[in-house]
Amino acid sequence: ILNNMTQSETVAFINSRTSLNLMEHQYVFNPYDASDKNYILEIKNRKASYKELFLEVNKTLVNLKLAKQMEKQYLYLQQDETGVYVFNVSKLDLSSLKRRFYNVPETTDFGNKERVDKEFWILPKSLSKKLEL
């Protein structure tokens, strides 16, 4: 069940396990997926688990700028079959993270099959707060 959570189910899970009161963003092309009075949140639900987690550089820079403008912090959540990992990107030293290019689909789940090279930061799971299921 867990590794097939929808975005809505993930938001409900986070709200049930934390003091956050996130509301899902309804605009599908928004750079972040949910927010509350203190945070904006980007969610990645992965069908497979990866040894290293990764964070898209360009989207992160957009979300960090938006969070700063709104006087909020930017959280990144990656969920897979091993658990739910939450990173407070606003508090990470991004310059200390390794960067890598991956050839990935241009968009996620919108039917576009084009592939592009995107740059990602490699996120050690040790920098996250893991939420137990």
C-alpha cells in the first residue's frame, strides 16, 4: 500500500504524523505540491527505492525563492517502499552536496515521453527526518 500513496494520501499522512497542517495545491504545474502557514512542500512518491535520494536543482532554486518571498521554509519529501524522508531544504548547506546529471523524463506523469538531462543534488538520507510508517 505505502509505495503507491497518492499525493493526497501523502499530505494526509504527513499531517497525521507531524504538527503540520498542509493543504494540497490544486494547480498541477505548481513547483510545489502543498503548503501551510510555515512551509511549502514538494512531494516525490517513488515506485522504486534508491540508495541515494536526489533533488532537482532548477526546481529547488525556484522553490527556495518562492519560500523566501512567502517567508516560509521549503520542505522536500521523498517517499518510497523504505519510508518517508523529509528534508528541510531551507536549512541544508546545498553547496556541500554532490551534484550529478541524470537523463530523466522531461515531466512526471503527464504523458510526455521526451527525455532531458537534468542536474540533481544527491541527498544523503542522514540529512532527512524519516517518518515511520
